[in-house]
Amino acid sequence: MCWIFGALWAAALVGVVFGDPVVGPSVFHDAETGFTFSSYSVAYNLNSAITFRIAVPSPVTSNTPYDAVLQVVAPIDVGWTALAWGGQMLYNPLGVSWANGNNVVVSSRYTTEHSQPPTYSGAKYIVFKTGTHVNRTHFQYTAKCTGCTTFTSSGGTPTTLNPTGTNRFAFAYASTKPSNPSSNLSSLVVHDVYSYWSHDFSTGANAAFASLAAKNLGSP
């Protein structure tokens, strides 16, 4: 199914938003990767939720760009899900993901209008083999993102997420997979559900961030 621009997307914007759908924050110590994450679970229906986890370096110099590690855990029936790093669809990096067989596809997107979000080179995701897998019930990926924590807002002002406080996030969920699920360039169908929350980065602080990232990336 191809993306239909304009009216269909605008209609989706007034679609389902769950009331108080977020469970969190909680601290998640991941034995697989070694990172400590700030974790929130966000419902997309009455019985199912997608978990978004953030790990950041500590300390971070104020108002400077920094890498972050994102871990997403989603039920296998999710068509695609996206994290909006600035808490909205427009003018911020979008981390889109879906399962394709035994693999997880991660796609960096960005848009300035309510239409198909194109791929985006300003935020780069490097997926760890450790912490990324698919089973019968869920898919999970863990990735380091460069360019996700600093971006240009709609007014042209650079925005840097607070590494020691809360930042507004948003997510989207679609029940239907992208039209070409093997490609991270695939067109996306319109989302069914979206919601917002304030994500506390301080509980995902990692003093050993650089060494953990290097270890999970297989660097010496």
C-alpha cells in the first residue's frame, strides 16, 4: 500500500490518542549490552505497549551534541513504530523501525510537512548486533544514534535535548508494514495511533558510555 498524501495524513492526526498510556519511568540495566537505560512503555491499544529506552553519556557538556543509545522493544504484530526525538512529527529526527523476518529494519526520517517523511542523513543509527533480535512475540533493536539529540526546530533555532533532565518524546504506531519491508527506504503507511510523554534522560546516564558503545560495536 502506497502512502496517500495530504488529506489522509491530516485525518490520521486526529486519530486515536490513548489517555495516560505511558508506564514509566523505570531504570533498566541491560545485561546484554551493559547499558543502563531510562525506560518508558507506551500503549498502542488496551493490551499492548511498545517500550522505548534511552542511554546517554555522563557527563555531557551543556548545549553540545552528544550520541545516545536507543533500545526499542515491540510486539511482533506491530507494522511499524517511530520515535520522534523532539516530541512531534515535524522538524525533528524520527527513528522508524519494523520487523522483517528475522531482522529488524531501522530507518532515519525527517519531515517539515504532514506527508510521507523522507529518509534523513542528519541522524545516523548504527545497530548493535548485541541487543537486537526477533522472536515469535517481539522484536527488539539497540542502536547508537549520532544526530538525534541536536536538531533545528521549526523556527530555525538549534535544539539540544537535555542530557540530565526530561525531554518531550512522541511515538507513532501502524498495524500495517511498510510497502517494501526489506528496505529502510520504503514508503510508510499512515499511523493508527500516536502519543506523547516526557522522557527523563537522567536515569539513563552511563559513565562508561564510550567504552560500552565501542564494545557493542565490536571496536577494539
